[in-house]
Amino acid sequence: MALTVTLLLSALLLLQGVLTQSGSEYTVSLSVQNTINNLPTLTYTTTIPYRAILLGAMRKINKADPQNFSFDIREDSNYGPFLVSVNGVAGCNTDHTYWQLLKTDGTALDVGVGCYIPDPNETVIFNFTTY
Ligand code: B12
């Protein structure tokens, strides 16, 4: 009897794990902010699979709406993709501008777009700023 209950509970836990990890997608939003050029903030929303990377969300939004969201990346041999431009606005070494990646509380992401895994329902901010 105890063995049956244990087996049943294990099966339920396994099923729950499978459903939460590979079942439904979750929502992620991008907020593009550029006060340097005095542009309005634009927000885009999509869904991504469990623990997908930020770059995946960006590619999905671009594919669905290329007129309104585009970006360029440059592959860095050590750190992966560097976000060079968003919606035609590129960072520039001589102006010391770049696209900074932030959480909604203003904390800077500690990895780039190819490594960051957004939380469900998270909004990531692309902030055009100076360094
Ligand atoms: C300077 C610097 C920058 C400058 C680079 C511009 C410049 N002309 O100097 C600026 C301010 C733009 C920058 C931005 C970012 N950076 Co930075 N940066 C550094 C720093 C302090 C030194 C790099 C350097 O000069 N190396 C010496 C030169 C000779 O080597 P290099 O290979 O040519 O260096 C280039 C790359 O490092 C590249 N680079 C710099 N940062 C990043 C980040 C990513 C994700 C990529 C792909 C490339 C990259 O720019 C350098 C100049 O061309 C390092 C930490 C360190 N002490 O190494 C962090 C570091 C590389 N950066 C880091 C991060 C996280 C970022 C940001 C994602 C921060 C953010 N939240 O916005 C952004 C990138 C956003 C984007 N648009 O993709 C992390 C990378 C960790 C990781 N595994 O992804 C590091 C290691 C610091 C940390 N927090 O631990 N960064």
C-alpha cells in the first residue's frame, strides 16, 4: 500500500515537472528607452519557452513585427552577442554611447542578450545611454 502511494506521488510530481518545464510558454516584454535622442519609450511583448534566452525573445518580436522592432548584434569571441543597435540607433565608441540592459528596478544585467534568461512576465529595458 505504502509503495503504491509512493509510486503515485512520484508519478504526479514527475507530471507536474514536465508540465511546468516544457508545457506552456510565458510572457516577456522589452522596453526600448532613448532619452538621449528624446524618443518615446516603446514596449514589445512576446512569449518564450521555459528558460529561453533574451535574444530568442528579441528574434521572435523582430520576426513578428520587423517594421517596428529591429536590432543588430556583433559577436564577441569571449562574451557572445553584443547589442550594437536597436531600431536603427547604434551605440558609438566616439560618442561613448551604448545600449544598456536593465531590469525593471534599474539593476544592470550582468550578462549579455545571448546569456540572459528572463523570468516569466519580466520586462527587460534597453536603455540608450553613455559610459
Ligand atoms: C569596458 C566594458 C564595457 C564597455 C565597452 C565599450 C568600450 N569601448 O569600452 C560598455 C560600457 C559598452 C560595456 C557594456 C556592457 N557590458 Co561590459 N565590460 C567592460 C569591461 C569593464 C572591460 C572590457 C575591456 O575593455 N576589455 C579590454 C579590451 C582590450 O578587450 P576587448 O575584448 O576588446 O573588450 C571588448 C569586449 O569586452 C566588449 N564588451 C564589453 N562588455 C561586453 C558585454 C557583452 C555581453 C559583450 C558581448 C561584449 C562586451 O567591449 C570591449 C571593447 O570593445 C568588462 C569587464 C572587464 N574588466 O573585462 C565588462 C564586461 C565584459 N561587460 C559585461 C556586461 C554584462 C556588459 C553589459 C551587458 C552591461 C549591461 N547590463 O548593459 C553591456 C553590454 C550591453 C550590450 N549592448 O550588449 C560583463 C560581461 C559578462 C558576460 N559573461 O556577459 C563584463 C565581464 C563585466 C561584468 N559585469 O562582469 N562594457
